[in-house]
Amino acid sequence: MKRRLTVAQCIIRFLQNQYVERDGRQTPFFAGCFGIFGHGNVAGIGQALEQDSGLQYSLFRNEQAMVHAAVAFAKATFRMKAMVCTTSIGPGATNMVTGAALATINRLPVLLLPGDIFARRNVAPVLQQLESPATPDISVNDCFKPVSRYWDRIQRPEQLITSLPEALRVLTSPTETGAVTLSLPQDVQSEAFDFPEEFVQKRVWSIPRGRCDQELLRRAVTWIRSATKPLVVAGGGVLYSEASEALSDFAKATWIPVCETQAGKGSLPYDHPQNLGAVGVTGTPGANVMARQADLIIGVGTRYSDFTTASKTAFQNPAVRFINVNVCEFDAGKHAALALTGDARATIQELRQALTAYKTEESYQGSISSFRARWEEEVDRIEGLRKEPPIAQAEVIGVVNNFMEPSDILVCAAGSLPGDLHKLWRTRQPGGYHMEYGYSCMGYEIAGGLGAKMAHPHREVYVLVGDGSYLMMAQEIVTAVQEGLKLNIVLLDNHGFSSIGALSRSCGNEGMGTEYRHRSNGKYEGDVLPVDFAANAASLGAWTARARTGEDLKAALNAARKQPRTSVVVIETASEQSVPSYESWWDVPVAEVSEPGSVRVARQKYEEARKKQRYFF
């Protein structure tokens, strides 16, 4: 049996009938479609969405932001659900490229449907078309190729029959997922074709829990039993596999300490007896000291970014070996590891069963407890350092953390906040700490909060955002108001890019171009720019409040929680009062030759630090 549909109608009908299944639970994969209409999609995808309401459509204000929201939605649902994003051609399409890169780097599924130029070419050059004198077979949508896990241009209707299943194979794959881009020429979107009826019927994609090679598993057990200072590095794969309970049982039974990457934070609750907290550049003293001394690293669901490995200086034991548990063979093999390529939860459970009666030595267990106790004291000390306005960022973090309920979700992405939050935030539940740090994209925060709220409409979502990120992409407050989705936004006003300002000064420079000031004498040395963030947010439809002290902030948060709509609480913070680094280093190259002596001094320190970098082979 055939059904005559336009290309756009077929796409929408197909997408709304795709399901995923894991552990016996079956759910629709696509929860909705985000978009901004223009001449390149309004008559095609737009008509199909209007005709068939199976996918709820949400209007956004910026194409990059809507991809951020879609990615956040996928992250908040542990990759078991996804969103579709549709745009017109030209700038509407290319605005999504940054979001596509963010999705692919973070291994999170999102389906992008950008409009494209005419396939039949006879009216070229059309509005917003990039012409190439070398070939007509190119458009700006080719920019998506390097940042997409799967890319296709649909030039004929029947190409959907092979392309859409490939797109779903990639999107639902734990190992290959990321951005999938199907470029849709605006004329082809509206063309009709007799599609097979069964093509648009319900299809269920199974998400497997792959088991690793059993011989390698036995070897891993031998390595663990022979190690004296083993350490687990928990990455985002723990959360996506819903392996937190399995990891908790493993750690309790073996007394092997666990430290967490940014993506893996929340794998264990902060008060778990074996949880040492953050590791790497933004890590705690205990995690970094034990990483430096460890003779065995068990990486679970981590890709070992430079922040996790402290730019390859974190693991200094000459005899250190690695066991990596990862669904992705590419990541499982990093650091010359014994690669247990398989699902995190299934593999951890198998290791636990094979390590019956195994525990680390009591002296090692004592070190874990000691580091944990000292760190809790340090967190309290840092959060109480500065009380007079403008207060320290750490105090803001403490106030918000203590105010929030265990089920609430924190969202953040870029600037100095991620480093402080990774160390200080006391996460209570898996998924309660939502940090985009694979791409660390400024502007993600509010859009990301919106995606997290769409994923969990009955949970409170708190967005921590600096003034720099806010000014880049605040407009989705309007979308939150439009959709009736409440966000609790705490905006920290430190008058610039405090993170990069501090980094500049650590490299011997003076922080040029990192403060929001009037130009004076050719430089940005004038008065601070008087940006009224509360008035700005109010103009977008938010309830707003200003705070100066920690007590003010508590009162504002309490008032905001009672509001039915999105709130924005603005508080000025002191950028010079920062949280220190602990036992770690990040490779940011310093000028090899320079006139300022401060840069030469910084270069000397840089060269000394680089001597600790290691290759693993």
C-alpha cells in the first residue's frame, strides 16, 4: 500500500512514529520540534507540522539557542529522547552550526532539518544563496558536515526511504550519536511521492546494553585485585547508562574511591562515602592527589578531556595502568587502556560480581574519609570568605545550593562558574547537575535550562549564568514565558569575562578586553558600563529582583519560587575573589618571547609545568 505525501509530510509522519526501548521500557523518541520559519521551510516543513500535530511545535527566537535547548533536553533525558530543529535556508541554517558542534562533541542526539537552495537550480541564485563559481553542488549547509555524525541532502523524495532510517540509527546509537543533519531543498520539501505505507508506521529502536569481552573482563579483575591505589573516574557515560546505583554498589563493596568529570558529576551523591568529588583542572585536593598517586585508573564513560587529565599531568605514578569501560571503542582505548568496550551499567555489575570479597586496604580507605572530611570543611570556608557587597561567586553558589531541593536541576555552561561549581556544588541526585562543558558554549545556559525544563516540567530548574553569557543569548526568556515554562535564573554581574580576565593575568597579561567598560584614552579603562539586567529581563517578560548580600539572595530566591513565571535574580559579584585551584594545572601556552617581565615569568612557570605531561603507550 502506498501513501501520497510531500517530502515534508513524510518526514513528520515518520518521526512521530519512532520509538526507543531499553530495559523493557518503550517511549516515543521525538518529543517535539523547535523552529523558526522562513521562506525555505514555512511552505514545506511548516505546512506539514501545521497539518499533522503529532509533533508539538515550539517557536524559538534564535536558531543556535533552539539547538542548545534540544541538546539539553536530550541530556536531561539521558539520551532516551530527542528534539527536531527546523530552519529556513541561509543564516537560519548556519546559525545552527554552533549548536550542532556542541551536540556532537557532547555525544547528544539532535535532528537538524535546515532548509536548502533549490534542487532544480533553474531559479538560482535564490535569496540567501552562496554561489560558487567552481560548482553548483554546494551550499552553506555543507558547513554542517564536519560537525554532524550523519549528513545528507535530500535531492529526490525517494531518498528519504534510505536516509531517515540511517539518521535514526545514528541518533539512537550510544556510540555514534550526535548531531544529524538532513538538508532539505525548499522545492523538494513540497514535492509529493507515493511512499510505502509501512515506512511511516511505528518502529521501535532497541538501545542495547552491550557486554564487553569476557577474557578482557577477567584480566581487568586481576588488575584490580593487584592494585594498591585504584581510582574510578566517572564520566557522563555513567549517567547515560543509568548506572549510578551500580557504581554506588561497586564503590561501597570495594572501597575504591570515585571522582567525577564535569559530565559525570552527580554519578554519586556528594555525601557518598567513596565520592571524592571533582577531578582534574577544576578538581578537589583529594581527587587530584589520589589521581596523581593511583596505580590503576578505572575510567567509566569518560573521554578523558584535558580538564579531566589536567592536560595529561594528572596521573603521575610511573606504574599507572588504565581500565576503560565505554560503549565507544575509540574512548575505551585511550591512554593505552585495557578496553572494556560495553555498556557502563552492565560492565560495572559484572566487575562487582567478579570482585567478591575484594576491598582496598584500610589505610587507603582512611585516606578517602580524611580527604572527604577536609574538603567539606574547605567548601564551608570558601563559601563564607566574603560577606560584604559585592559578594563572592562562591557565596552565591552556596546560597543557591542550600536553597534548592534535592530534586531540583542546576544548569550552567561557561565562564568561571563551571570551575567553581564542579568543585563546590553538592549534587544529590543523578541529573541534578546539568553542565555543558564539552563545548563550554557561552549562551547555552538559558536555552539549556529551557530544554531541561521541557524534559522535566514538574522539577524546578535553576540557571546560573554570568553577565557575559546572558548578553550573548538572553532572548529565550521570551520562549519560556510563551511556553509557560518557569525557569529560576540567577544572573551574576561581574562586569565582564571574569574567567578569561583571570586567565589573561595568569599568563602575565593585564586582562585586556575582558571587562565591560567605556573606552577611555584608546583603552577599555573608563567607568563600568551601566547595564540594567533586571530591567532587561523584565522587558522580556520575567519577574525580576535585585540582591546585594547573601541574605538578599535568599529572600529573592524564596520570592522567585512563589512566582508562576520565569524569574531573574541579579546579584553583583566580586570577580577578584575566586576559588583556588587544587593540585592541578591546565595547558594554556604563554608567549615564548615578550617585552613585559610578567609574561616572561609566566612562561617560565609554564615550561616547568609542561615537564609533567605524559604520553601513555
